[in-house]
Amino acid sequence: MNADSPRRFRCFLIIAALLVSSPIAAHEGHDHGAPPPPVSVTIAPRADASSTDFELVAIARSGRLRIYLDTFRENQPVENAKIEVDGPEGTGLAAPTADGAYLLEAPWLTKPGSYGLAFTVEANGTVDVLTATLTIPEPSARTIPSAGLWQRIVGSAWASDMGTRLANNDVSLWLVGGGSFIAGLIAASFARRRYRAPAAAVLLAVVTGLPSAGHASSVTGTPPAIAERDVAQRFADGAIFVPKTTQRILALRTLLTEVQTFPLTVELPARVIPDPSAAGYVQASVAGRLAPPTGGFPRLGTRVSAGDVLAYVQPAIGAADLTTQQQQSRELDQQIALAERRLERLRQLQSIVARAQIEDAELELRGLRIRRANLERAPSEPERLLAPVTGVIAAVQAVAGQIAEPNVVIFQIIDPSRFWVEALSFEAHAINGSANGRLGDGRTVSLAFRGSGLADRNQAIPIQFSVEGTTSGLRAGQLLTVLASTQEERSGIAVPRTSVLRGPNGQSIVYEHTNAERFLPREVRVEPLDGSRVLIVSGIAAGKRIVTQGAELLNQIR
């Protein structure tokens, strides 16, 4: 045997040892390590219980039992309650904390096991007993499977390729197999003579590297530490785990659903208009030049009273009118002169003429003089523009020296305490008298039905309502949506508009409070009910708790 044989055999030993001991990386689509822990592995052990009045959550952490107490229907935190806890070491009284919870020292919670607890609650004149079972888990061992050489070989891409070639009767495999068999015989005879011990070691290593299928090694370790604070999280099925601490930060409130019958409601586009009896326009009856009164023109927002002078209009006279007026003046002057002479002659003959003739002449002269005075005063006498109603100036189109045309609105006066709403309906609805208006900022106003028109306006029927109660924040021309009740009825579940959200698929959803700290999204179909509520007609049954406050914040949890 030549001198290179020991070197070659040592290389063979190194390759065999590496083949046995080195791990094989996982290929794409497989994971040879331990699976990741679930998202809720750090949530502290807890128990919950509920009745028709209260809902209670007890959380074990660091040898203490923290208790959260809320009302069942509204999810409203209950303060100043007395909670007695009956546990394995007797009865204890939970003390209230600054964050609204109740705390009980419970050193027995450091030991694993299941503990039956009874909570006696006294709050707001109500006494209730709630029972729950709190389980403290045992420290668990994590099992990590380890793949041996045989599993590595069988699961490799090379083995898969070889299986395909054998199925196709590839001739090259027979040639390679025969050559490998002859090389093996030569290597065996060589090892038998000089390297029996190393060969046996290699054989032992190979044999020990082929464990039976399904073998796994176990590594015992401590479970992950429980976090100091539970974190809200959304699960794969869409459910959301929200600890009581987070619920109170988000101020989540609920409503217990019940089916009721309500009048059918229709939504109508509308706008705010002034009350026709408490508003007015100020217009000039003749064309002329505007002049301000003493103190100037009233500006926007100025309160005025009926009869106040708002402006003057100096009439404008054309050349033709001026010529006619001058001609009339000369004619009147001539008639006055004749009347004066006639009256003078009659007075000279008063002993002969009847007294009635003298009086008629005097009246005729007096009338002619009045006509002459009015004719002289007409070009220079301005027209006074007076306020027709008491209210506030809402619109002004007045500038000193401006030419005012007849029928042009110069001032608009509105009483801000009296507004109406005019809606347009494209269908004939029998309004039962009650309605609500929803403004763009979410505010609502109460409305009273006043009447509807019989003539279409832009292929729609005008329907008018008066605003009841306060009119603060309203202005003429403001757009809003009227929700008017009709004489038809519809059954469903009434919930606030803030409860209904838009899901990722565009469907309306609400969140159901299924458990003390669990919320589920439910798809629903809704119809308008009034300015602050909608009617759920399908998608959820009665007796469920629906989130009415904080639903939008709850929907942001991921």
C-alpha cells in the first residue's frame, strides 16, 4: 500500500464525522425548529364571571389578585363597591385602587393549580354573588425535534431525484451502483488490514447517527415571563382581546339589544330657511341713489326693530321727466294765478254772490297750491327704507352713492330665534309630524311638520318643518339631512350611529361584547331611524351587547 493511503483514509473519517454531526439547514417551506409561541402567551392568568347586574374580571399577577368590576349592560366601571373574595385560604376584602380596580393580597396564587373563587359584591344597593375558577398553569417543557442523518438523507432533494430516476429505470444508476460496490469492496479489504479500529469508529458513528424515525430530543425550559401589563390584540378570526385596563382607557360602553317597533324613517335633503313670518326684505320702490341715515348703514349682525330707517333713496329723474315736470309747474302756476283773481273778484262782490261760491274758490286755490308744492318737492324728497320686522341684518347690499333699482334686495332681516327647514322629497310620503335634522357636524335639531307643497319644484315635493327648541348655530341656507317619521312601521334594534362602522369590504359592522374581554365584529344591515340612531334590521339578535362608545377606537386594534 502506498504512502498516500493513510492521508486518504483520514479525509474519509473527517467527511463521515461531519456528515453525522453537522445539522442540515431547512429548505424553503419547512421549519426544523420549535414553533413560535402564541400571541397570548404573556397574558396573565385570569378568570371572569357575570350576572344580569355585574361583570367581573380577576387577574393573578405577582401574588396579588386584581379585580375589575363593571355593569353588565353598559360596561360602566363600578366605583365604591365592596368585594369579598372567598378563596382557598379564607375570605378577604379587596381594597379599591386609584385606577378604579380592587386589589387583594393572595400569596397562594404563586402555586400552580385551579382555584374556585366566590365574589360577594355590594354596590349601588345591589348585592350579588359571582363564582369563577382561576387556573395557574404549571411550568411547561418545550419539545424541540432533532432530525438524524437518516431523516436528512431521506428528506433531501438528492433522495427525491434518485427516486425519480429509479422509477424511470435510468441505466446510469446501474453503472454508478456497480462501480460504487466494487470501490466498497476494495475499501473494505484495505481497512481490514491496517485500519480496523478507525473503520469501526466510523461505522459506529454512522450507526448512532441513524436514529429511528420520529425521534425527538426534549429541552426543558421555563415558560416566557408574564408581562407587567396585558396588551390588546386581534386574533386571526377577527376577534379582539381587550384587557379591562384598555377598555377603560378607550371608555368602551355597550348596550343590551332589544327588538322594538319604530315608525319608518326617510332621509330627505334639506336646507335651513328663515321663518316667513319673522323675516323680511328691504327694497326700493323707485330707482335712485342710496344715502345712509344718521349713524350710517346698519352692518351685518346689527339688531334692528320694525320701523327703523335703514337707508334713503334719492330718486333719479331723467331729462324727459324733468321737462314734463317743468311744464306741469308752469301750468299749475297759471291755474293758481287765475284762481287767485277769481277769488278776489268774488270777495269784492260778496254782498251779491253767495258765500258758497267764495268757499269753493278758496278750496280750489288751496288744492292748486298743494299740488304745486308737491311737484317742487318730488325731485328732492328721498324715499325712506324702513325695517319691516324686528330681527338681525343677515344680508347687506348698500353702499353710499349706489344706484338702487326697484325690486332689488338691499337688506335682509332674519329673526335668529325662528328658523324653518325646507326638505325636498322625490316620493310622496305621509309624514306623521315628528322629524329630526342632522347637521354636517353631527348635531341634531328637533323639527315639527308644517306642510308640504302640491306643486313640484325641480321634480321634487317641498316639505317644510319648523325648528323646535334652540336654534343656536343655525344659519339661513345651511344644508342638513332631515329624518322624517312616516306612518309606516318597522321592527329592529335601535343603536347609536357611532356603533356602526364600515368594514374592510364596505359592509356595515358592529362590535359585539361576547365576553368580559373579547369583542367580535358582526356584519349588519341598517336603516335610518333618527338624527342620532340607526335601526339594525338583520345581522344580530336581541339580548346581545353592542359597543356604543369607542367602537372606532376598538376597530383600530391590530
